[in-house]
Amino acid sequence: GNSVTQMEGPVTLSEEAFLTINCTYTATGYPSLFWYVQYPGEGLQLLLKATKADDKGSNKGFEATYRKETTSFHLEKGSVQVSDSAVYFCALSDLSAGGTSYGKLTFGQGTILTVHP
Amino acid sequence: EAGVAQSPRYKIIEKRQSVAFWCNPISGHATLYWYQQILGQGPKLLIQFQNNGVVDDSQLPKDRFSAERLKGVDSTLKIQPAKLEDSAVYLCASGTSGGRGQYFGPGTRLTVT
């Protein structure tokens, strides 16, 4: 079955530090890949996505590249801010079942990021 | 564009009681999902609707959980009777087919005592 594995957290950084959160996946077909973010007290928000190999998703200074050869979708940001403190979820959507899965998401366990001034 | 609406935001009940959650998806989104998010874990799909038909309910504990989506728009998720392990945030999401991602509501935080 499909699965997503994220790096263990929590991650604590100083402001302006470089961020990497690792994500690897297992899927039977050709999944789309996503990063969702959950700020304290808020719901899940789509941060970025990539729908095919070598695509790069980007938003708010965050980037992730779909690497089919390593089955990875690592999240990066060059300079984090205190406002980036949140829980980050990697997820995949697998349409291999003849297009009938209708975008069901499989999530990783989440990585807590705390950024200090 | 209005987002996914959910109510109530918080609910506290005793075990063996029943509870219902409501969700109104983004207008025009044919697909609706209910997820359960236990503290410290990623969301887990409970049930998925395409219009008013069930696409996937393989992870739904059908002895106590039920869901419906009348007229292919809003949806209700019910738990009867509740157990302590049902304490979680229940998330509703909607989207279009094609794996373009889903849009989540704020969730309902359920505490079972």
C-alpha cells in the first residue's frame, strides 16, 4: 500500500536558518505529492504540490522537488522566520487505480517546526 | 471564495454518548472527505464521497461510525456510541477529481471523557 515517511521531529531552528524536512514515499502508481502546513490553532493548508517527476512546487519561499528516482519530496526553505513555526505534513495522492481514487491523501506523521528569534 | 465550513468547532461528550459533525464543502467540489487526526499523527481517511456516493469507506469503523452526503453537497459524520479512543480532530476536506489537492475545513475537536 501507499505510505509516507517524514523525518522525526521536532525541529528547532533560529530565525534565518536553512530548513530541510525530509519526506520519502511508497506508492504503487504515479502519485501527486503535497506539503500541507498546520499553524497553531488552525486547519490544514496546502503549502505546495508537484504532480509529476522533476516538478518543483514552491510557495512562500518554500520549495520541494519531486524525485522519482529516490522517491522523495524534501521540503526546503533558505531562511526561516518565526512565523513559519507550525506542523508540516507530507502527503501523496495516488491515481493509479484507473483514476477512481479521486485524490485520496495518505499523510506522513507530521514534523513540528519551531523557529526562535 | 468561501472555504470548507465545519461545525461545531469543539465538542466534549461522555463515552457511550452519540455525536454528529457537519461539513459544507467548497461550492462545486464533487469530492468530500472525512479524516480523523489523532494528536501527534497525520490525518487518516475515514470516508470519501464522490457526489453523494461512497468511494472509499474501508477505514471507517462501521459498527459505530456513519456518514452521509445527501444531495451531493453537505455531509454529516456520526459516532454512536463514542469511545475514549475516538478523541481526535475530525477534518472535512473537499476537492475536484484529478489529484490536485484538497482544501480542509478548520476541524472539530472531539474529547470523549
